[in-house]
Amino acid sequence: MIKRLLLTAVVAVAACQPAAGPLTDADRQAIMDTAAAQSRAMYADLNTRDMSKIMSHYVAGEFISSENGMTYRNRAAVDSSGRAFWGMLKTINMTKVSDKVQVVDRDNFVLSSQWHMVAADSAGHNMDMTGAWVGTFHRTDAGFKIVAESNSMPGAMPPMPPPARHRS
């Protein structure tokens, strides 16, 4: 009974809180500044080829990722595929060509980025390509994190290895 009363009190207090007003120009600019910083950090981490750093940009729970028509339905699949791809590279220089940010609300924004990558794999094959990436970010206790993404690369890109299959 006490738990029920406590829960009712918490819900009542939360319901009485003033609703967040519309985004001000300052709010919108602060989120756009955060998105720009997030983009810079992501490109820096991609160039390290360190999957722990790369995966730190994603929400801790599940998210969805799509790349050239292939969908990775969970965090483990993205991590496995990323480790296979980034691990085969000997050198990489991935740069942002342009970014566009769409602020959805206080807790969500969409970042659309065109990128250019020059890389060489461990066998000495060179890659020089441009692509486009779109990510949806959601504010978490750990900051804004990717909850959905789509990446498009040219057809000349070597195919990504399929995600590892785990037996249950």
C-alpha cells in the first residue's frame, strides 16, 4: 500500500511539472553545436579503427544499422561487421565532406554526412571513395547516441563480410 501511494505521488508530481516550452534559437543552436562536436569525434574515432571507440557513439541498448541494403539488426552484428572491415585496413583517412543537422526536438537530432575515405588494406589494395551516412541521435544519460543509421557507399567498395552467426 505504501509503495502504491509513493508511486501515485511520484506520478502526480511529474504530471504537475511544467511542460518544456518550444525550442528557442539558443536551444536549437546548442543542439547543433553538440551535433557538430559529435561528428568531429566520430570521424576522429573512425580513423583510429578502434571498435571500442567507434561503438561508444551508439546507444548502449539495441539500435538498427543499414549499409548498402544490408541491415544489421543488433549491436553485436554491427560490432562484428565493423571489426572485420576496420581490422582489414592498414591505413585510413576518412574525412567529412559536409554535414547537415536537423534538430527534431530537445532529445533528438538527425545528422546527414557526406564523407570521403582513402584507405589501404593489409594486402595493399587501395580504396578511394565517397559516401553518405545518416544517423539519428537520441539524448541519453551518457549524451547523444546513435539509435539508427544508414550508410551508402559506391558499388566499387569491397563487400562487407556477413555478420558472425552465433549459435544459441
